[in-house]
Amino acid sequence: MDSSEVQALREEDNTASTSNTSAQGEDGPKPKKAKTEKKVKKKGRVVRAAKPGYTVHQGEDMLFVISSSSSQFDGLPWSPPKKKIKKRKRTKGKVKTVQIKKKKKVRAKPKPADNPVPSFQEKEESNLLQKTADHRWGESLPEEVLINIFQMVVGQDGAVPFLCRVGSVCRLWNRAASSPALWRKVTIGHCWIAPGKNQEPKTEKKIKDTLNWLAQNRFSQLRDFSLYHWKKNVNYAVKVVSQLCPHLRSLTLSSCTGLTACAFHSLAQHSRALQSINLQYSEFQVEGPLKYLEDHGSQIKQIWFTHGVKNDRLLAAISKGCCPDLELLEINTKLDSTYCELPVCIQALQMACPKLKTFRMLNVRPLQKTMRNVAKSTSGFPLLEELCIATTSYSYLTDKDLMDILFGSTRLRVLDLRGSSRVTPAGLEALPCLELECLFLGNYFTSSSALSAPKGLHTLTQKWSQTLQQLDIANQLFSEDDLEIAMSHLAQATEADTLRSLNLSGTRITPPALRPVIGQSTALNYLNLSSCRYLPRGAKRIYRGQEDIRQLLDKLV
């Protein structure tokens, strides 16, 4: 640094000190720097310029500038921040408070750079970008893949409301959800209004418009259609579906009211492929289904209805031969019903429905009725695979009645006689079926002390030990010896993975009788030992899963 640069620096400092002095006034304090600068002017010596802020020393090959003030950068020509600070200090009077506020604002600005905190707007933009990135996978999938994914959900949860919701995601999903193959099975509940409230005209119009739109745009390949808990517009829904869905095969109207004969008239005109009708717990004019079965009963293969004074006329019509190809017949009762007896002419039913495979009478007491003009069947139900005459009350079914039903049923797989305490093991052993898989003999209507002690369970397990998968003898008072022999037959079966469910609740089963069947049945995943008084404490409960059942062996000492 030469003398000319030092002189220029001095002149700049003098100008700054002079302006500062004039701004403060005559009575204001005078800084030491100003006095020094005045002395420098008077003497006119350049050498004393080092006193205000620095000194210069010459080395072998360079000059050293050494600061003599509190800050090593004060007064140097290469320190512009210091000059700005000096210029701000000139105006201390009225602008002093403003300058302090500005300094605070300036100091607060670099904080986000040190500790970055995103603003609300930045967060929203980031979330929007993240959502957009997350949704891209659905927009890039092929339509065929989406249809297969939707098909798995529809098979489990149904088409409605799932397809209606995913169809509003984007155009690709709407096209996939609109595929007619996904709308082959539709179940619609009463979701427009709350139960017990009347429908307004606008709501009723909305319901009809929705049904029309679905039938015209989605139901071209509809196979199974179900309505649950509809109190109005049932006739209209049946008409629309029957007219616009030529492939309809199954119709379920459960817990519905207001069903009249005009709905069945529409089915007769348009639904040529209909094979299944379910009218359980619904109120309807019985003349409608009676007329339909008389004219088109030959195409019906499955019927469900609830026992009632008028509804029992359906069973009489079926027994007369209006449904020769019937494969499933189920008659049940309402949940609040306590005493239901249904006269049944088994001989007439066997002659009218020789192809029957499933016959269920749930909570209904069948009364054998004989008819003079009906010839006795020689083959019975040759294709019958399931017979269910189960009740939570008392049943009048005897060994003779059971044999009259099953004397020709060699293909029987499921036999449910819960509540039929008059049926004995001897009557069951005499049945012609040799490959029974499920046998339910439990009693649930009364305490076990009021029942007589049957005998001969071991004969049943010996007969069906190779094929039996489920056995229920809850509250049956077989003796300990009989139970031990019966369980040994199940344990000695050649197929160790056959037995899967065993209900021994309320029986006299003992640990020695139980150990062999648990040790040998590798596929057993349900075991009910509740209320078994001959077992030790801690073992009287329900066991689920093979691991849970295996741990029981340690307790049966």
C-alpha cells in the first residue's frame, strides 16, 4: 500500500467525521476519531494517519497492515460492511428507532436459512406433489390389471358400493369399473333413507333414476341380483331388472315388503333364464309366486321361503310337481317365532322332485302327512347330498321318519339333526349312506339332565371314521366307555387328516378318551370342550388351531 492510497483513505474518513459532527450539533459529544482527524489536518502529516485504525510495516517482500482499533477491519478499504454501519450511525436522532427495527428485521431474515422451517404454503405444495406422485401408479396400470384387481374385491365385498366409489377416481378407473364382467352379482341394501322414515317424492324419484341408470349402463351381464330391507319400490326394481337384464339367473328379495303379483308377471315375461328365487323373511302376495311356479316352475332349481300360514301353499305346489328340476329347497322361520309345525308329505315330494340335492328345514317341526292318492316312491331322494332338520326347540322326528326320507339317499354328505333327540344311533347306523362327512347331533334346547342317555356312538364313528370331517354331539349323555371307544375309532382312521371339527361340549369325555384323537388328528382345527366336567381345570374351553390343540396334550395327564 503506497502513500496515495493512504491519503485517499484519510480524506474519506475526514468527510465521514465532518458530516457526523454537523449532524450532532455543537453541544453533542465529539468522538475521539474526529479529534484525531483534526489534528492530522492541522499538522498535515501523512505518517500519523496510522493512528486512527492501522499501522503499516514493511517486510522483506510484502507490506503488513496491522489494525490498532477494536476491530481488525475498521478503516480498511476492503471492508464495505463497516462503511455501511458508519453511514447508518450518522442519523441517530429521529431515525434511530426506525434503524433499530430495521436491524431486527434484517437479523431475523437469515434464520430460515440456518434452521429452515417450511411455510404453510410450502407444506401444501409439498403434500400436493406427494399425492400426485402416489396416484401415478394407478394411472399407469393397464386396464386389464385394474379389472382383475377389482374382480377380487367384488368377489368378496360385492359390486356395490365399491365400483361406484372407485369409478369416480379418474377416467382410467372409471373405464375399468364400468366393465360389465364386474357387475354380474349385485346386492343393494336400503341406504337412501333411515329405517322407519317415509320416502319423499324427490327421494323416490332418485331411487328410480338410479335403478334405471344402473340397469342401462352396468347390468348388461347381470346374473345375480339381491335386494335387502326394501319397503317400497320393490315391484319397480324387479320390473326394471327383469326387462333390462336378459341373463338374470338368481333373484333374492330378503326382508322386503310390498311385493305383488305384477312383479312375478314381469319375471314370467322377460326372465327366461331365471333359476333361483329367494323370498326369505319377505312379505308378498302368495298368488304371484304360485302363478309363476305353475307356469314357469320347470326352469326353477332353487327356492327359499319362510314358513307362514299362506306361504306354506308354495310347498304344496312344489309337491304337486310344478318344479321337476328342483335341486335346493329351504324353509325357515322368523327369528321371533317359537312354535312352527309344517305338515309335509315326503312321498309326494320325492315323486315331484327326484333331483333334489339339498333339503333344509330350519327351526321347523316337520309333521309327516300321508296322502291316499299319492303313490309311494321307490327311489326316494337318490341325489340328496344334504339334509338339515335342525331346531333349537323340540323335534318329533323319529328313526322311522328319518328312514322314510333317506332310504334311497346313498350320496348323503351332510346330516344335521340338532334337536332331534328321538333319533337314536341305531337308526343312524341303518342309513344307506356310507360316506358321510358332517354329522350334527347336538342338543341346545334344554339342559342335559332332562335327556336320556343314548348308546352306540362308537358304531357311528366306526362306520364313518374314514370320511367324517365334522362331528357335533354337544350335550349328548353318552357313557364314558362309549365315548372312549368312539374316539379310538376316529384316532385309528387311515386318513389322519380327515377330522377337522369336533364338538364335545357338555359331554362326559375323559382325558384318556381324548388323548388319542388329539394326537392322531393332524387336521383338527376346532375342538369344543366347554362344560365337560370330567376334564381338569383350565381345559374346559374352545380350542382353535392345531397349535392350540397340541398344547392341550400337556394338560391331559
